[in-house]
Amino acid sequence: MTSAIPESEPAGGFADLLSAHGRLRQQLATDDPIESSTQIRFPLGGGQPDPGSFPMLRLAGSARRVLESDPGALLYGAGQGYLPLREAVCRKTGRLEDLALDPDQVLITNGAAQALGLLATALIDPGDTVLIDEVSWGAGFFKGFGADLRPVRWDECGPLPQDIEDACRGRRVKAFYTIPTFQNPLGVTASVERRRQVLELADRHGFLIAEDDAYYELRFAGERVPSLFELAGGNRVVRTGTFSKILGAGTRLGWAMADRETTALLAAHKYDLGASPFTSRIVADFMQRHMFAHIRRLQGVYCSKRDALLSVLESELADLPVIWSRPEGGFFCWLQLPSGCSGVEVERAVAERGVDVWAGSWFRPDGRDDSCLRIAFSFATLDQIREGAEIFCRELRRLI
């Protein structure tokens, strides 16, 4: 006779064997934000890339060339990553940013999230203080490492230096995790002057900056702003990037760039025998042949999608006390509703109409409800953006 496994414990009943880190991760486990009785027809919530822009035929050509010529694609790889792919990242950075890098400064990872995880593993003990943008994709991520998160507010120019100064008073800060370019979820980009102020504070107080630049290549308006890594000459900054946004999230490839010593340290914390040699070779071949033309195409695609969203917001909400960002790149638009409006209630209400948006509470370290929402224009088609945004605006008008 087979006994039932208690539903409250993992299969095998090893809940009492979990490490402190394992227990913390279990507590933080959550489903996607939207739970609705209505099927989502207008996906304006998650930050997925545009599926219509995936270069399927060209990737197939790259895969064929790799399989026909390189048996190393199916062997174990190097811990720091496939050298030609690291060289390709250096070429991309040199061309788009006029920034010279050595391949030894680049570590290939299984997505940018692994790069951040390696940094957190190497740096953070439970209870260590980590500064973080007041609303940020990384809020839940760094909670999982037991960090004491201290939020840093933003204005239209970027992180507020006084908040950083105040957070450093009387305590040792290990790191500041920030998304300075097309911030997720704000869609705002920090100014050069504000970036210099942040770097000066990092030097003064001795903390490291974790610069998440997942959207840097996707600028479709305005002038390029140098990264924190570039402004700092690579000192005290670990910068992460990803192919998820410029090629496809399914590649599961990203990178970290830092000084050589830091890159080697991060590589020492990898236990995966290197990012996929097969996928790395395919992406390296694609980058060599098509990457810059592909990035230019993506910039046009996301510009059109942003314009479609903003056109509806301006047409439908201009007479209401609602403020929204005008991103010059990236995937996201941030809305501030009148004080007293619940972002969570709006999220739930529009979900019942088939529209997926995310409340600001999902991006706050404390998870508190606020009067904000994030709309993603990256994944939906132009028609879905227009119709979904119109439904959203009508429902929002009813709720305000």
C-alpha cells in the first residue's frame, strides 16, 4: 500500500533539510502577477521580446554552419565562455559605444540573471546591505540572497544622490544594483551628471555598482548616454548584458563585464561547466554576420510599438491626473495614477477585460501597493497594443 506524500512538504519530505538559502527561496516563490478568470488577450505585462522579430532563418543558417564545421559545439566548454563569443561582445561594445574591451574582461553566462546571481553569491552574506532602485526588476532577485535592501528613489535624472548618502550613513553598503538605462520598470534613463555623482559616492563609501544594462542596445530616440562602466573605466562596476532582448530570451545567454580580476572571480563561482557551447557558437556566428543590422531593425520595431502605446495614452488620458513616462528605448512605460488609486486593483480589473499590466507593487522591495503601473509594449502586436491600451484606458477612467 502506497502512502500519500504530504502536500505541505516537497516530495521525499526533506523540508526540514533545506538550507537557510533554500528556505528563503521557498518563501519568496510566487506565480506570475496575473491570476484572472478571463483569458489574457492583450499581453502588456511581461517584458518578453517581440516574437515577430526573431531571425529564425538566419539563426538556422548559423546553426547549420556550426554543426557542419565545429564538433566542439557538442563538447564541454570553457568556464569563462566561448572565446569568439566574448570577442563578439567586445566588437559590439566597441562599435555601439566606442568602448575598448579585452575578451578577458567578459564572462559569458546563462542569461544576465546568472551573471547577477554569481555576483550576489560572491558578494552577499545574509543581512548585508544592498542599495537598489526604489522600484526595480531586481527587488525579488536580491531578496533571495538575504540582502537588506535599501531603496534609492529616482527623479527624471536618475537615482537621488542624497538617498545613497543617507543609506551609507552608519552602515557598510556592499553594492548598489541599478538599471540606469531604460530602467525597468520606469523606462527612464539616468543623466550623465547623475551617473558621475553615483560613481563618486561609490568611490567615497567603497561599494560596488552592479549595472544591469539589459536594454542598452535598444535606444530608438535621443542621444546615447555612456554606461556607468564606461564612465568609471571599468573600476568598481560590474556591468551585465543579455542576448534575451536583442536576439531571443530562449538563447539563455548573457554576459558580465568587469576588470579581469573580478571577471575571473565570478567565473570561479560557476558550476555549470560553461554556458552552452552549442548555443554560444550559433550566436557568435550570427553576431559576426548580422547583429548590427538586426539591432537597427529592433530599434525601429520597438519605436513603432512605443509610439502606438503613447498615442492611445495621450488620446484617452490627457484630461485625467495620470502621468506616464516617454521612454527613449527599452520595453516599458510607467504610469503614475492619482494618489489613493490602487495599482493592484487596476491590474486585477483590467485583467478581467483581458488586458495584462503589472502593478507597481511587484517592483518594490517591500511589495507594498502603490498608485503605479507598468505597461510593456515589447511583446504584443501593434493591433494588440492599440486595442489593449484603449480597453485599459476606458477601465482606468471608470476606476479613477
